[in-house]
Amino acid sequence: MAKSAGLPWDVVLSAELFRHYKPDREVYLGAADLLGCKPAELIMVAAHPGDLQAAQACGLHTAFVPRPLEYGPARKADAPAGQTFDGFDILAQDLLELAAKMASCAR
């Protein structure tokens, strides 16, 4: 994803590093530990509400960014029944909007 979109990530953390998988607490808390941060100093950005809710339960901030083409251009990404997109710290339509909102929060 980073290569095809030309995104210059500093680091990509994967659940495999912790030998646990989302929504296990070890994934979110392990990321904080690896980065030398408290969970409250991090923000989890995801397109899946369940991932964000698990991160919130571990004390991380959250940002929801949808991926409308996740299932290809012919299919619309459906929200699973009962899932809501409110309650997250930031809602953004794309990474550019997320960056702008994060910059305004930092001021």
C-alpha cells in the first residue's frame, strides 16, 4: 500500500510483531511500548470500527478514515450491523483531511 500510493512511512507496525492479532490488547499496548509511549500519546487510525474500539479500550486515541474501495470499485463497503462511527476522536474522509484535523488539534 505504501509503495503504490507513494506514502513515506517512518515505520509500519504489524500485529505479527507481537504474536497477537487485533483486537488483542497486546497489539495496541505492544505498539505503545515499542515506540516508548504511553497509550494516551498515540492515535490508532483505521477503517474498521472494531479495531478502533479495541484501541480505545487500551487508552489510545482514535481516528476513523473510511476505505470506500476496500472491496473493489464494484462493491460498496458496508458497515456491519450495529456498528457506529461516532465516538472516535477524529472522523475524516481521507488521510489529507485527517492530517489537517490533527494539525488543527496540535495548535
